Amino acid sequence: MASAKGIAITAIIAGGIIGASLLVWFLPQQGGMPTGTNITDREGAAADAANLPADNLSFVYTQHNFAATEVENSFDKWTKGEVTANDMNSAISKARSDLDALKKRVDTPGVPQEWQESYGLYSQALGKFGSYLDEMKRLVDSDNKSGDHATLDSIKAEMNDLIDRSIKAFPTTAAT
């Protein structure tokens, strides 16, 4: 019989894959590959945001999904005692590093006016991801494996709502 946490993690992973697939399907290629294919490529990110805003945001969405899924899987293993607190803190630190790089790609100047709302909402979502990581670290530091994780769940729900709103704010010309 499957555990509730196992089902939840499977649902999160499936949701991330489906969401990324939907985003890739929804966003047409706009003249080629993004120039900033490295997550930390600041110059390429600025060029992508200005010239390929849909591709840049799709890249950020996909990388964010990977980072979130990875740290959530580590957290689940930590709550089961399969991962040490040091390993969990390393996973949080890596996710924080990824978050910082993604924020730079979203908060870069030169985003076309019609993409400002979508980028702004995604920037807020990444801010919530930072809060999510802070709460996760607080739980790890307090060794709260089996306690109430309602705050963590609430932050995640707010983050996902902002992501949904960001996707809905895509310019209508992006779908044609």
C-alpha cells in the first residue's frame, strides 16, 4: 500500500513534468535557441530576456522545477531519517544557489513591456521559493521531522499560485 507522502511526492514530480511540458508546448520557439543556456550566464540571460522572453522564462521555469523537486525529495528523505541534517542543509544551499541564478535571469533589464507582468509574477514566485527554503532550513535546524509542516505547505501553495498567474499573464501573441 502506498504511503501518503509517496503519493504526494509522485504527484509533485508528475505535476512538475506536466507543467514543464505544458510550458514548452505553450511557448513557441521564437527564432532559435536561447543564448544563455548556462544558468549563470548573466550576459546571455539579458539577451534572452530582451530577444527571447518566452524561451528565457521557459528555461527559468524548468530549472526552478528541477531545483524544487530535488530539494523536496531530499526533505522527504530527511523526514524519514534517510538523509542527515548536513546533507539536507547542502541540498538547501544548492537550491539557494540555483534560486539566486534564476532570480538574475528573471530580474534582468530589457524584458519587453508585454512580458513585464509575467516576469514580475515569476520573480515573486522565486521570492516565495526563497521563503520556502528558509522555512525548510528552520525545520531542519530545529530537527522538526514529524511536526506540523503547514507553513511550508502554505508557502509552496502561494509560490505555485504565483507561477500559475505568471503563465496566465503570457502575452497573447506568444500563443500564436
